[in-house]
Amino acid sequence: MDQLLDAIGEARAARGAERGGRSTHVFAVALLALFLLALLGSVAFGTQVYQRLNERSVGAAGARSPLGVIVNAARATDAPGSVERGEGPEGDALVLVERLETGTYETRFFLCDGWLVEQYAVAGAPYETDGATWLAEAGSFSLELDDGMLTVSCDAGTARAALRSQVEGVAS
């Protein structure tokens, strides 16, 4: 009788161990699945955050780009009398004059057909877009020159450049 009771006790203990082993296995698989779901969720969230930041960065760079080109060109040609106001096809034009041994050349920034355009030409040449660089779409372009401070505005915003040279003969 004792042997029979011992055998029944051992059988019950073996079944309990099997059930505990299965539940431990199921728990481990569920924990792994939960970890994988959390990992995939954080990767998806990170990807969305990166895409939004990248879109904002590209938008900001696109907005700054035409103004940066203009300000850098004005600083590069910073010399007495090098900054002038011209009359482009659709309003004001910023004219940066370079006097070289081979002649006088102008870098012009102006609006044409809804675009901000940069043209490098011989001084006095007509305003044309052939060979010009189309910087950005813009509906407006204006400039002011006051005591050596050049302020340029377009749809992308406003930029200022302090000119180190004394600007001659330019009225704002």
C-alpha cells in the first residue's frame, strides 16, 4: 500500500513538473514576443521621428538656400561701390559689381517668371535668364541698403549682411 501511494505521489509530482515546465516555456515565448513587439514599435516610432526631422531640415535648408547664396555673394564682392540696386524684369535687382583687369562684370539677383534668378554677366548687358541660375521659386524680392547693412527679403525670409566696405552712390 505504501508503495502504491508513493507511486501515485511520484506520478502527480511528475505531472506537476511537466505542467510547470510547459507554463515556464509558454511564459518565455510570451515574454520574447512582447520584447519583439516593443522593439518593432520603437523602431517604427524612431523611423517616424527621423522622417519628420529630416523633412523639417530639408525645408529649412531650402528656405535658407537662396538667401545664403545672396549674402555670401555680397560678402565675397565686398568692395567700395560694389553693391548697387538695379531694375530687373519684375522689380528690384541686387547688382554686385566686380571690376577686373579684363572688364567690369555683374552678378545680378532678380525675379523672373516667379523665380529668384542669379545671372553673371558683363556690365551693361540686358537682364536675361539664358545661362542664369534659377535659385528658388519666389513671389517677391526686395533689398535695402542702409549704412553698409544690406537687407534682402524674399518668400524664404529675410537675411542681412554687414558690408565692411564703404558703399558709395547707392540710395535705398
